[in-house]
Amino acid sequence: MHPSRNHHLPLDPEVYRRAPHQRGRVIIIAPTRAACETIELAMHARVDTVLEREHGAELRRWAVAGEGFGIVAGTGTGKTLGIRPIAEEILQEPLAVGVVNREREATPETPSWNVVIVTTGIARRWFQDDLITGHDTLVADEIHQTSAELELVLALGKRAGCRFIWLSATVAPAFYREYLDSANVLQTTAFDPALKATVSIIARRPADFLDDRYIRRIIKEKRGVAVFVPTRAEVEQLAAGLAEQWSGLTTAFYHGGEPIRAIRPFLEGEVDRPWLLAMTAAGQSALNIQGLNTVVIYDARYGIVVDRGRNVLHRTYLGSNEILQMAGRVHGRVPQGEVDILTDRDIDFDSLTPGPPEFQLAGDTERVAITCAALGVDAGELDLPVALDRIAYRKAIEMLTARKLIDGGRLTRYGREVEALPVERAWGELLVQADTELVPLLAIMSNVDSLHRMTRDERDLRGLIVNGSDHLTIYHVCAEAVNRFGYLGEIGRASCRERV
């Protein structure tokens, strides 16, 4: 299920517009579902941090002043924990905090929250539905973790006249200071030297580095280890291989395709060391894992490069921002931290500095075209953070117009029906146009990835497999689940069949 097209609100949107928030709401925009969980925990905690001790009074003055501002401070200094006192100063009332993302749907209580933590996709949807206005304050946590969705949200927030507060440990602040019209930017090098990690640069690959000798040391010293590798397959293979070989080591993995429950026990400190958690870059930002004191970073990533309007996948080295974020899970946070960077190039960790953001919106012109058509605006009317490929954008408009999703720069009725579905556009068209008897089949086919995640842990497909058709097999899995465990319930005013 596509994260940006999920969770239409269970109540009439007008209920949200009438919600009694005299000072607007604080909408916290998180880069990932995992970050939502971390931020929610921080909003219920009061912890003495370096940032609070050295700059707390100053930040509260800025919060009351009503103008936008930014915070660029090292990992572990307390930026995310600092959102709570900032929100309290802005709202001047008790905080009612909630989360809306792909795993945690909006509820009848959502309109009563004055602090809402959302992913970028939900924020974009709320802008399209006119549920975020200029009265709301947008807090962009980990703003360096760019995405096409975030960049659209920033542009839509500027169009609505929202106030922006943004936070990052690893971004050069000059661009965002100007783009988000920040009255002030706190740029601090505050750092607790007692929490400085030992950093090693090692010319080895993860499979070679994580050998018997290293694993025995982890077990003996009862360390908590996070290993960053670039792909989902590498993450899963690494965790499975070590689990099979070492009974004395708890292993798990997390990537963007996994439900947050995979790492919730680690976030809440319920897993005793020694343990090893393999992750992709999805865990690099705003992921504060209790008991973590060792990070292993494989210096590789796969990134999209836009070539003449096309997305081309390239393997490259990690950027400075990514290395600083990954190392920052322990560097500056915990005593006796260790960071091992596996690379064949020379890296002087102490000389790494935050760089400018690496924007991604230029390669997603169809998303821009559909979003702009839903709002009835041309992309030229949005102050996007990166120059859009106008040729690719025009071709996207022409394609969507030819498919009758757009007419005269606005979504047609057909376009609105397709865009509203929580699936990719091509699947959405099939669903809208399908005969009634095909809709259940297509609905399941369009969400194979989501169902795969839901059933992968304990899977027994005997009696459900249709030889030669993965899609029909998936349909049987879903039908079996609904028939055995489904029931009718209510969310707000809408009656629905609960998902299992």
C-alpha cells in the first residue's frame, strides 16, 4: 500500500476544520514511521539535555515570538526532546498528542489533538484535503532526510502560509534559512565529550567484518549493535545468517518495508543485550534505540539519478550527512560508543561536516502533476525547493490528460476517484474501471507488498496456493484471513470490514 495515499480520515473533513484549536495545531512531520514512534515517546518525556541547558530559554522565546526558526545541532543533544517545550510555548495549553501514519489510522479522537505526528505522505494528503491551514505550525524533524513527499509538503506549507520550525543534525542551514523564511537559526556545536565514540575506518565488507571473532566479542561484552547496509535483501540475509549461527545473540532487522513492530521492543528497551539489529538507511534518522552502543556502517548506497526525466539507479558511496546520521545513533549519545565504517576510501570522520540537502522531487513529475491538479494549481505556482524538470512535467500532464485523469489543469471526476485510492496510479485506474467481480482480485493484487509484510513471519500456504498464479494465491490468503478473522466494526461514521 502506497504510504502517501493511505488513510482518508474516518470522519467528515469538516469536523477537522471545526476542531477547537485557537492557536492552530503543531503538526510534526517525520521522515519515517519509525521516526513517528521516537517522536511520540519524546513528546511524553522530560529529559535534561545539552540543548535545553545551553539554549532552552532562547528556543522558548523564539517559539512564543511566532516566527519560523531552525535548529542545527549534533546528534544526541536533544533536538527531538526539545519539540515538547517548544509546542507548549506555542499552544499555551496541555498537549494532546497523537500519531497518524500507514500503521496508525486517524480516529474520531484525532480532531481533538493539538499535536499531530504524521509522515510526509499523510501531510501531503492533508494539504490536498485542506486539513492543514496557515494557522498550523509545521515542525519538520530530520529535515535533511529529503524525499519527493517532503519537498511537496514544504511547498504546500509555504503556499498555505504555515510557520515552519525545522531540525537537523546534518544539514548546512543556508538553504532552509532562506527557503523557509526563518527569522532565526540556532547552529550549535554543543557536545558532551564524555559521549564521544571511538571511530574506526576498516577496508572490509560486512560479511568479512562480522566474523566469529567479532561476534564473540559482542556476546562477551554484551553490546547492542546496529549494522547499516544498503538493501533490504542484505539486511534480511545478514540477520537470518547470524541468527542461525549464534544462539547467544538476539538478531532482528528493519527496513522501510517492515512494520514498526519489528523494532518496537528495541525502541522501548525490552531486549537484553547482546543483540544485533541490521538496518537500511530507513533507520538512520530519529531512531533512538535503548541499549545501542555500537554502529557498523557499510559505505554504500543506491540512489536515483534523474537522467533526461528518467530515474536511473546508481550505486555510490554514502554522503557525509548519511555517515554522520548513522554514526550519530551512538556518537554523542552513549558512553563507550563504537563506530566502525567499512569502506575502501579514506575518511576523516572528525572532519566531516553537514552538507546541503539532496533533493529528489525532480524525478517524480507524475506525483507533482497529480498533486497540483488536485489543488487546481500549476507547478509553476508552487515555490518548490528544487527546480522541476518542466519537460518531464509537461509530458506527465499530457499523459494524465490523455488518460482522462486531468482536464484543464484539474483532476476530473475519474481522476479524483483514481487519486483517492491507496495504491499506485496504474492499479487505481484498473480498480476504478474494473467490473464488480474483478474488484476483489485487483484490490488484493495491488497490495501484494503489504500483505507480504503481514504474513511473512509465520506462513503456511498449504491449500491456498494456485500453481502458476502468485496473484490468485495472494487472493486466497486474503480471503482466508477475512473469512476466519474478519468482522464488521465502525470507525467514526463509516462502517467497514476490519483488516486482519
